[in-house]
Amino acid sequence: MKTFALWFASFFVPNHTLTANPDVRARYGVLEGWVSIVGNTLLFAVKLAIGLAVGSAALMADAIHTLSDSATSAVVIVGFKMSRKPSDSEHPFGHGRIEPVATLIIAILLFVAGFELLKHSITATLHPTVSKAGVVAIVIVTGTALAKELMARFSFALGDLIDSATLKADALHHRSDAFSTLLVVVALGASHLGYTQVDGIMGIGVSLVIFASAWGIAREAVNPLIGEAPSQVFLDEIEGACRSVTDVLGVHDIVVHNYGENRIVSLHIEVSHTLSALAIHEIAEDVEESVGRITQGMVVVHMDPINRDHPHYDTVLTEVQKVVAQDERVLTFHDLRIVGASLDRGTILFNITLNNNDRPTDHREVLRETRDKIQARFPGLDLLIKITPMFSYNP
């Protein structure tokens, strides 16, 4: 289907192979929306006509479900067009997050449609009517289910091509409609055999399918709006880009902000304290350029001069490593610095990263225990230990 989708898009989307281009990406979204609207409108007319003719509550409910697909596809079109609006004084980060907002609207519309269908189907179950569906009508309705599955696969293919959660959400909407139509086919067949209540029961089943689809779509839409974690692969690429720059000793505190097509990345780089301010500035610019090629966004670099030539650095490093390794709540540490020339007087500074899979609720307890263990090893030194926040990632 992806090959067909790419071929079909070639007739409507200029430069259709440049799927990373924001304008091309938006055109793909608009194309999917219009194809869905046209297809859904035709299928709605067919289902409604047969539903009225045979008196099937489940089929008429399914027809409304199909019509709601057209409404959500219209939201897809508006969402993609608005997401391409440039930055302005009120929205300096652009309008890229309108796309997940559009996805959330799709989910809300689905919830509303599912609730209305549920009420209608309960009434049909309590007060059943005899459906007059014949074999021809059942075959036609089955054909509409196959048509919706093809539309779902087409939308999934376009969604994969441009990596769009919105198009995949619309595809799930199509697929839920196809599944609900198959339930209707069962209801029509049962009613044809004299089991009149099956029609309303299957209508309830259709509404439950819609609720399930709406919940899944809403969950996918909310994540980028709240601020979801970047993938480990993406973080590894950032780390690799940083370490590819000469004189970079380490990287930590990677923070990623996504605003649709606009992405902002900030990070800390460790370098030798012996380098000049000019050399450190040049390293920062090299890191920004290297990481920027991967992220395609703005990169902000904070430089941490580290004195690994301190006469007691290796001794302190070894002891800190032992303490961290013994505590499962602590994942790693970074930015180790020693102020003062001796171990009798001075300060040890470093940050610890907690294990997010088993993150303790009382951070003060972790800090206290870590501080006590280090203090026991270096009683003459002061300690300044900080916990890295969850949104800041460390290799």
C-alpha cells in the first residue's frame, strides 16, 4: 500500500518524495483528508440508504460513524494547514503543535459520536424492530467494510511516509469503522434469521469500538502536548554528534523541546579547564553545528570546564563510582569537580541521575545517604550534590 500511496500522491503533491519538507508534509496531510472526506461521504450515503430501507438501527448508527469520519478528516485538513503558519509575536515557537491538537479534536469527536450511538443502540435493544435486509444488502454492506479497511491502509501508508500521528489516528478511525461495519453485517444476518435484538446489541458493540479508538487516539495526541520523552536512539545520536567534536570529554543534561517542526535542544559539554575561553567558544559552536545536523533545530550548549588533572581527581572519582554502583536508585553521575588542592579542605561537586524506572519519592533520602557515604570517605571536604531532573537526560 505504501507504494500505491506514494504513486497516488505524485499526482497531487509537488516534490512528493521530499517527505521531510514541511510544505510537502502538509500537502500529504491535506491529500489524506480530502480522500477520506470523499470516500466517507459516499459510504455514508450507501449505508444510510440501506439502513433506512431495511430498518436497521445498527447500520444507521454505523452510517453516522462513517459520517463522523468526514468531520475528523476535515479537522485533519485544517490542522495541517494551520500547523504550517509561520511564527508570530504571540506564538514565537510556531504553530507545529496544532497537529496533535487536531488529533485530540478527532478523539473528542469520536467520543461524542460513540456516546450518541450508544444511546441509540440501547433504545434499539430494548425496543427491537425487524430488519428486512436481504442477501444483496448484506453483500453491499460487507463491501463498504472492505472499502474502509483499504482507506485505513492508505491513511496508514501516508502517515508512515511523513511520520504523522494525526494521519495514523485518522487511519485508526477508518479501521474502527470497518470493524464496526462487520459487526453490523453480523447483526443484519441475525435479524434476517429472526434474532431481532442482535441488531441493537451489535450497535452497542459498535459504540464500544468507537470509544476504544477514541481513547487510543487521545492518548497519542496528549503525549506531545504534555511533553513526551525523546527516544533513546535520538539521544544516542545527539551524544555521538557531541563526542565527534575534538576536545569534548563528556556530554550530559540533554533537554529536548518539540514544537512540531521546530525543535530546541540544550545540553552540557565537558571540556578541559586548561583551554582558553576562545577555544571553548569554538568547541561550543562546533557542537551546535554537529548536533544541529541531526535535530534540524536550535541547539544551545553550556560548557563545563573540568579539571581532570587535579591531583586527587582519580581518587575521588573512584570512590564516587563505588557509592553510585551500590545504590540501585542512582543510575549515574556527572560533572564531577573538586575545589581545593587537598583532601583536607575543599569541596566536591557533582550531579546524580536517578533511575526513572524505580524513581524514589523521597529525593532527600537519596541525597542524604549519598552525601553520608561520600563524607565518610572524605571527612575534610564539603559536598554539593544535586539531582538531575527527569526531563534532563544523561548517557
